[in-house]
Amino acid sequence: MRLKGKVALVTGAARGIGRGIAMRFAEEGARVGILDLQAAACEAVVAEVRAAGGEAIALAADISQAAQVNPALAMLRERFGAIDVLVNNAAVMPAGAIHATSLDDFDRCLAVNLRGTFLVSRGVIPGMLALGNGSIIHIASVTGLLGLPGIAAYSMTKGALIALTRAMSTDYAARGIRVNSVSPGTIDSPMLHDFLAAQSDPDSLRQEFDRMHPIGRVGTISEVANVCLFLASDEASFVTGANYTVDGGISVKGEQPQD
Ligand SMILES: NC(=O)c1ccc[n+]([C@@H]2O[C@H](COP(=O)([O-])OP(=O)(O)OC[C@H]3O[C@@H](n4cnc5c(N)ncnc54)[C@H](O)[C@@H]3O)[C@@H](O)[C@H]2O)c1
């Protein structure tokens, strides 16, 4: 019960990593806001949390729209009270190098991954300042640290989230709000499955992803959720401004010798 008594908001929590973080937080006693574009899928996650004995509320909203974010935050506060923990997890990942990325895809990527993070954080922070306490976690990516081909706009936003972590941690460290980011490597998730399904040879690419990570496999959703749990909890009370890689060692690997 490492989050007992806390209220947490997880964006993009209807599936994948966000759903895993929300379920893990609920297991540890948090009351959780499940925010996502997909209303029915939010309700399904809430039902799963309740079936496991936890408490959650579905918040259907597009984080890129201020007019949808603010009512969702108000609904969460009205139901569970002040928000202690925010996980900015929702994101979209258009594929393509810059010359092959449409303006619409680029704008949507920045609107969700950055504007959305800004809008939700801006809505939550005044309440955390009033409490004098809070933990904010941005889900970034190793693509914000490394050059990986074919996902330029997405990588741009993930690098920005790591910079934002440093800026926000500096603004709020003395006022009780810790701000950290988590940068996963490749994680076995619906986003990965969608990406692989669009490729010509998904099976060999999946094996390549396993091989790229020095640990020898891609990561699991619970391996990301467990690091978020630590950062959300009071166990991380002296941790702020950090970017935790959860990447099987990919971000520190040098050139591998050929067999
Ligand atoms: N899966 C990976 O390998 C991987 C690796 C590194 C980082 N990440 C990051 O982890 C996070 C979660 O990834 P995932 O694999 O679970 O992705 P996913 O696509 O499975 O889930 C993303 C969720 O965000 C929601 N969402 C998208 N746009 C939204 C919006 N405008 N408003 C509200 N909700 C919205 C979607 O409906 C979906 O439920 C993302 O930030 C992603 O960039 C994932």
C-alpha cells in the first residue's frame, strides 16, 4: 500500500503502459483517474480496478483540448479530492523521417505529446502547490536520448519532455512538487504491436528489437509501471529532475562486436 491515501491521474490510461501504471497504482492503494480519448476503454479499466478491490474513475478527454482537460480535472477532484500524483503518459507516434512526415501528423504529435502535457500539468499544479506536495512523472522515451530512425517528430517531443522535466523540477523543488521522467526502451505493448503490424516483416523486426536491447529482450509494461510507482511514492522523496531509463541498457550501449 505504497500509495495509500493518494489520488493519482494517469493520462492515456485506457490501454498499454498507462493502463498498467493505473492498475499498479490502484493495487498500492491510490484512487486513480483513468483519462483517455477512448471513453468505453476507460470504463473497462475502471471496472478492472474495481474488480481488483481498488477505486478509479473514468475521465474521457482529449488532452490537447483545454476545454476537455479542465472539466476532467474538476470531475476527478470532486470525486476523490486533491490530486497528489500526475503521470503524463498519453502520446501518439507518427512514423517517418522529417521529409516523410505530413504537417497534420506533425501538428497532432506536438499537440498531444507536448501541448497535452502542458495543459494537464498546468491544470494540476495549482492544487499541488496548495497541498505543498506532489509528484509529476512524464513518460518520455529513449528516442529522446538516442537517434533512432523513422520516428523524428515523436523523438523531438520526447527530448522536449526530458528538458521539461529539468525545467519543471527547478521551478517546483522548493515548493514540494517533484518532477521526473521515465524513458522506456521498446516495451511489449499495443503501440509496439501496431507499429510492427505496419511493417513488411514484423517477426524479424521484433527479434531485432529484442537483440538491440543488451538485456536481450524488449521490456514489459509492469517493468515501467514499477519505476513509476517508486517515483510516485514517498520512497522517492529526494528524487527530482531525474530521467529514469527503463530500457534494458540500450541507451548506454556502445558498438557491439560482430560474431
Ligand atoms: N510502447 C513502447 O515501446 C514505448 C517506448 C517508449 C515510450 N513509450 C511511451 O509510453 C507511453 C504509452 O505508450 P503505449 O505503448 O502504452 O501507447 P498506446 O498507444 O498503447 O497508448 C496510448 C494511449 O494514449 C491515448 N491517447 C492518445 N492520444 C490522446 C489524447 N489526445 N488524449 C488522451 N489520450 C490519448 C490512447 O487512446 C491510448 O490509450 C507513451 O508516452 C509512449 O510514447 C512507449
